[in-house]
Amino acid sequence: MSDKKIIVVTGATGAQGGGVARAILADADSGFAVRALTRDPASPAAKELADLGAEVVPADFYDEPSVHKAFDGAYGAFLVTNFWAHGSAAKETEEIEVLVRASKQAGLRHVVWSTLEDTRELLPLADDRMPVLQGAYNVPHFDAKGAGNELFRQAGVPTTFLNTTFYFQGFLQGFGPQRAEDGVLALTLPFEEGKLLAGVDVADIGRTALAVLKGGEQYIGSTIGLAGDHLTGAQYAAKLAAAIGEPVRFQSVPYDVFRTLDLPAAEEIANMFQYYGDFDQKFTGARDLDRLRRLNPALTSFDAWLAENASRIEVK
Ligand SMILES: NC(=O)c1ccc[n+]([C@@H]2O[C@H](COP(=O)([O-])OP(=O)(O)OC[C@H]3O[C@@H](n4cnc5c(N)ncnc54)[C@H](OP(=O)(O)O)[C@@H]3O)[C@@H](O)[C@H]2O)c1
């Protein structure tokens, strides 16, 4: 039997957990084995992880015994919930509660929790610059995760809080440049020009989580704010233009206009970008790129990410 310490990875078939699983599996000296959780071990993504050497086990956040069973005997975990599976902060909170109970019951020694700022700490709900969503949130997918931090603390689970941010991969998935009516490519975001947006290569969530797990005890109880670059909308557009080989202009859409658009989760997305913008100094200041690069020397800048991925940006 292997004497490697087992790391449970939720969302292992997805972007964040997949990055964590791959980072661990690629590091022969980590001393860790990956236990990848999925609702469907027969899916292509699950089979790929098994081929890479992961132990793939079935678990569904809505079948709590399956989660407890999957955590049994593990040393640690990388935990992420998927708000976008349902779009409900109340459901995401229920999932976090299940993960906290399972971590506690299994006696995990180190959990890396993929979380985000609770925006209500800087922006009280009474502030009327943005609508309150789902009864109690500014940005439900941020606030539910941030409030979840306290559940890990109260349960005494030894946790490192990994504050994530906007993935560079978003530019491949809906936030990328689109041709405007005048024929010019436009990067259109509900974000004010001059504000800084922290972006990250999702693979760096994996590489950083592995560094934190390897670092062990020194990181327990601490919060690590993650990013690979802090750039303005115009800077993202200029870098996209250079990589694509065609001009891209940044087009800022006022938050109130974006909220009224007939787009999925338009209010939530506008609130999120308004929070990124209105609190940009605090948000980017909590993500020190030099410190992050010391923890994860492979930290990817936006230029480096574009060098690898620009050819995948579809522009018509
Ligand atoms: N997109 C961004 O820029 C961004 C930035 C920061 C944070 N986030 C956060 O990232 C989270 C999503 O992570 P991701 O991007 O890695 O998602 P993803 O690529 O869409 O993958 C979702 C994962 O969640 C798992 N999952 C969903 N429902 C589950 C359930 N009931 N039980 C067990 N596993 C379940 C899926 O596993 P199976 O299908 O295999 O069961 C899958 O592996 C969201 O909560 C979002 O708020 C996103």
C-alpha cells in the first residue's frame, strides 16, 4: 500500500479541482495521492483523472453519506463548491456545511478552501449602490463562500482560505472580445476604466493549493489572496490585441445598464464587477503578486497566459 497522504479534491472534473488534481499528480515528490470526487466516475473527465493516477470516487454534495465516505482516511482536502450549478447562495451554503461536517468527521489535518471575499464586509447591504440579491447578498457567489469561512473556523477544521478571483479563462468563455457594429473588436465589460481587475490562470489555483498543502501547518488559519495580474480594462484589451494581432478596444458598460440586460445572472455579474471596481485597491492589495510568486514560482502573468492561449480565443 502507498504511504502517500491522501488529498480529497472536490470539483476534480472541473476547472479548479482539475487543476489541483493535475498539479499534485504531476509532482512525483509531493508525498500526496489524489482522491478525486465526482458524481459520475464514468464521465470522460473522471476517466482522464483515473488514467493520470487519481483514485476516483463517487460523491454528491446532496448525498451527505457519500461525501463522508469519500473523506474517510484522507489527510487533507482541496474543497470548492460550484455556485453556478444552481445559482443559489442558500444551496451553496448547504454544500459548504456538508463539506465542513465531512472534514470534521474525517479529522482532516489540512483543508484548502477555495473561497472569495464576503463583499458585505466592505459594502453593507444598506448601501444602495447595488441591489440586494437573494434577500441577503450583494454578490451571492462571493458572499456565500466568504460567510462559509466562519463555518470552517467554528468547526475547528484546520483550514487555509484561498481567495480566488476572475479566471483569465473567462476570456475564452463569454467575456472575450466580440466584433462591434463598426467592425472593431471590443472587450465589453461592466467595469469602469482605470480600475484594476485581478485575474488568474485557473491552473494557478491548483499550483498554489499544492504549495500550501506541501507547506503544511504554517498556512493553517491564514488567508491567501490569489491573482496572476492586476490590470485595467484597457490594459487587458491592449494585451488581447497584441496577442490576437488585431486592435481591441475596451468598452465599459455602466453597472446599472448591464444589470438590465437580458443575460444570465446579469445583476449578479454587474454587482460582482462593481465590487471589483469600487474596492479595487483593497481587492488587488490583498493579492500580492511577488509573495504569490514566491509561493508558486510558476504563477502565470496575463502575457504568459496569452502566449499559451491566445490562439483559442475565437474572434469572428
Ligand atoms: N469563473 C470564474 O472566473 C471564477 C472565479 C472565482 C471563483 N469561481 C467559483 O468557482 C466555482 C466553480 O468552480 P469551477 O470553475 O472549477 O467549476 P466547473 O469547472 O464548472 O466544475 C464544477 C465541478 O463541481 C462539481 N460538482 C457540481 N455539483 C456537484 C455536486 N452536487 N456534488 C459534487 N460535485 C459537484 C462537478 O463535478 P461532477 O460534475 O464531476 O460531479 C465539477 O467538477 C464557482 O463556485 C465559482 O463561484 C469562479
